[in-house]
Amino acid sequence: QVQLEESGGGQVQPGGSLRLSCVASGSIFGIASMGWYRQAPGKQRELVVIITTIGGSTNYADSVKGRFIISRDNDKNTVYLQMNNLKPEDTAVYYCYAARYGRDYWGKGTLVTVSS
């Protein structure tokens, strides 16, 4: 089993920045990728960005390209999401995600609210 714990959510004004962190623990050997999904009120959960453990390949949603940056620290089993130029439509619960041997793992989520 893999446990994922997010931190760093909160409220920010439009144009502001936040950084989310996600620490993986438990059976972390073999995690192929980690990343972030989000779910806005009344909408389905959607991909934000994924990064592979080996090689560091990334896949960003078009809506966040140029504004969000994912990074990873494999020694700390942690991924980060730097969110810049935040918009009201970025308001959502952000979930950390990991894939390991064909199974998906999720964190409990952290709320990001972009509002003036």
C-alpha cells in the first residue's frame, strides 16, 4: 500500500501563487508516476499534471500549461506543484496521485480557493 499526504492548500487572490506538496510513504518502491488531479464543485475529477519517476517525463493539462510546474524529490518521496498566476477557475480540491504496479493511489485532497 502507498499512503499519500498533501499539504499547502489555502486561499489566494487571483494572480497569486501557492505550492502544494505530497509525500508518499509505505510501499513506495515501484511507484511509476506521481502527480496531481483536481475536482471543482459539481465537476468530475481531472488531470492536472503527472510526472514519471524514471526520466521525469511530464504531462500537463492544457489549462495549466505555462502556469503550473511539477517537480519531484525522489530521495524524499515527494512531489511538488508550484501554481502561479492562479485563476478563479483553478478553485478545486487537489488530490495527489501515484501509480504503482497497475494500481492507483490517492491522497485525501487539499482545498485550493482562488478568490478576491
